[in-house]
Amino acid sequence: MCLVALAIDHSRRFPLVIAANRDEFFKRPAARLAWWTPDAGGPAILSGRDLESGGTWMGLTAEGRLAFVTNVRDPGRNDPSAPSRGRIVPEWLGGRERTDRFWMRTSLSGHNGFNLVAFDFRQGECYWASNDGSSHPVRLERGIHGMSNASLDTPWPKVESLKRRLREGLDSAASVDALAALLFDALADRNEAPDEALPDTGVPRDWERRLSAAFIRTPDGAYGTRCSTLVITEKVHRHLVTHVLERSFSATGVALLRRSTLKNWPPRYTTDEAFTPGEQATVSESELGVATASAKRLRVRSLLKPEPTKKRRGAATPA
């Protein structure tokens, strides 16, 4: 992804919402939103797919993991021979590692600069990490976050605009479809930032200007926004229903829409560290790619487990 805003436990009705754009050269082949199984095996992934390197920019599994990456724009440190960053997401989705172990291995794998946001809903956790060499995984708490080709919540104009419109949509939308329409409109914004607000990431100024819009299309039509993706989880009575919508674009501007619905997803976090027989999520697909994830869960209101507070021995208890 190159632009993303996400709301976690910010709204009681819509506890998880992600709105994102992927920008890429149109000559790079890609598959549209669908369920697919990685060559290395593992759980099926719901996502678009990069057909050149075999990875993805954002995906989820019925078992309860979700992740997405953005590249960090730093042309002076870009290594053309580095492994594809799109492989990071399937590795997280198909693994069983805890965040710290996964990050230790991934940060040393020689990728060009990237941001990773990784959810493990069965553990009630979400982390952001970047391989800039100066940061460790940061546990995300409830709220609205945004990111483009810099660190989490770096206040680039298009990041701040998308976060604002996400917040407004959560406050005003009367339905999933209404919220989706508002967010797709925000992701289609072609307004460029004024020169005084442009970041300096090492690319020419005219490119910096073009890349400052939420929706990008270069004059020659070779590069631009390839797809806009929404993940919207709605609370329906005591259950969660998640809608994944992808609007994909061709170089000529033709837009196609795919939609998949997952019932009882994401799974609520539990106190168990591992699955037991009968707790494994099951997937059934139809023409729309409908999946059902069923699991034992606690009666909790939030998706993220509160971070435990360590009480010091002998500490006084407030009166």
C-alpha cells in the first residue's frame, strides 16, 4: 500500500475500518481480490496478489491474522536486488510466530525500507514496525492511525486528509455501503498538496507533487493508483461481519469492483496461546468469496486486548 488509514475500536458499530490505496506501475502484473493459497502452503489468504514476485500488499486469513505494508520512500538507499516487500505479508499471515520473533527475523532479511502493520486478532494485538534501524515494534492502541511512505502518523497532507475523512465517515455513515461510498470518494481524491506542504523524500519536486495526491495517475499513464481497498467490520447484534471491497483500476481508467463478506470475523481474542481441535476457523467460498470464521471467544467489546499493567511488588494501592 502507499496510503492507508485505519480505525481500531474507535467506533462501537464499526470496530475495524481500513481504507487504502496501492500505487504501482501498470506494467507490473497483479491479480484482483480473491482467496488464494501461497506456494509454500499455509492458510488461504484473501487479498489481491502481485504476480511478479508472488506476494501481496495487504491480506487476511480466516484464522484471524491481517497485515499490510507500505514502502518507505528513500531512493538514495534503494537496492534493486533486495527481496520483495510483498512477501512479508504472506509470511506473517501463514506463520505462528509471536510479533517479536517474526520482527527479529524480518528486519534482518535485507528488504528495502518498509512499514508493517500486523494484526493477530486471536491474541488481541496489533503492531506497527519499520526497518529504519531505529525502532522496535510498537503496539497500537484504539484510535485512528494513518500512514503513507514515511513512519506511522507522519502528518503528510494526504494522510491527515484521509484520517479526517475516515473519522467523519464513522461519525455520520448510516450503513456499511454509505461508509464505503464515503471512503472510496476520499481515496479517489486527486488534489495535490501545495508546494509548501510537500515532504522532501529525495525524489524530484514534480514527482513529489504528483505523489502527494491520494489518487495518483502520471501524465504518461504508466504509474498510478492500481486499486483502492476497504476493510469494514460491522457489529450486527452480538456478531461481527467484515466486508472487504476492492476497486481496481486499469491504465485507461476502467474501474472494477469485487466484494467479499466474512461472518464472525475477526475472531475475538482468547486467553489460549494455541488452537485446540474444534477451534480452527473454517472457510467456505461462494462466487463472492464468502468465508465463515468460527471460534470459541470471550464476551469482549473490543478487538484489542488491553495491555497488561505490571504491578510492582510492595507498591502502594491508591485509596
